[in-house]
Amino acid sequence: MKYKEVKHNLADYINGHLSQEQALELENELKQSSELRGELNDLKTWQTQLKHEQLDVPSPRFSTIEAKLTKPTWSFKHWGYGLSTAATIALVAVLSFEPNIVPNNEFETLTRSTSLYSEPVLQLVLTQETNIDEFVAEHQLSILQSYPNTHIIDVKLNESLQSTLHILKTDERIVLTKKIGTKNEQ
């Protein structure tokens, strides 16, 4: 066995980590080399001292190594600039686009119905089952406006309709009636 290999195996020999064959070979080398025996004694002395010494305060070098090992992987210093730049770009992009608001005329006319007509008009909300064409023909109504995908119609409130209002109020197909327009508003 070479001197470097034997010297390398001294710690394993002291701690009992060598096989019997390796230990016998090392012991033969120890008998022949006083320098190797000196290394073995120094190693035993050093290990004994380590077992009896306890460090209350870690050495500065150990503290530096420990700080590197326990250092958080994410820090604002490294990622903060990139994240803040991305957030700024996103904010500028959101604020630079003007919203394109397209009014839904169907609902706009329903909510601002008083300003639609310059004459008195009756707005009727009918049940879903009502056939609007049959209802209009039955009551001889003049439709001014019908709203798509709804059962709502605006009809002209003339003299003949005024006299039949009580009939319309009792018709079960009508959910709601409302007078709209600039004249005779309620």
C-alpha cells in the first residue's frame, strides 16, 4: 500500500470503518513507518481534543458558511426589479386602452323611456307565453316600438285606447303597464 493511501485511510482505521484485510495491511505499514505512526498519534490526539471541546460561539468562518447555506433563494433585490418593471408595463397597458362602450339600445330605451316620445305612450310588458301579434290584433293596438328578445311593446295611447284601459288592466297576459312619453306621465 502506498504512503498516501495509508495516510488517507488512518481516520477510517481509528473509527473502525476498514475491513479486516485493509486493517491488517495498514497495521503492517504502521510497523514499518515511524512517520505513519506519528500521523496516527497526531490524528488520535486531535480526535480526543475535539470530543472534549465544545464551542459556545461558532467561529466566524462557520457563521459565514451557515449564512450562505440558509440564505433565502428568493430576494427582492434579485427579482424585484423585474417584477416591478413587469407590473409597470401591465399598468401602462391597462390604462392606455380606452374602453369601447357600445350602448345596448334595447335596455337604454327601456330605462330612458320618458324622453323617447313627445306624445303619451303606453308601455306593456307581456308574459312569455303571449303571442304579441295576436295580442295587438285582438286589442287593435298601434305599435310604436317593440324590443327584440323581449315581450315589451310601446303602443300609441289614443282616445280609443284610453277608453279600453280598464280592459287592459284586467288582461292576465299583461305583467306591467306604464305610461311613458312627455305628456300625461305618471
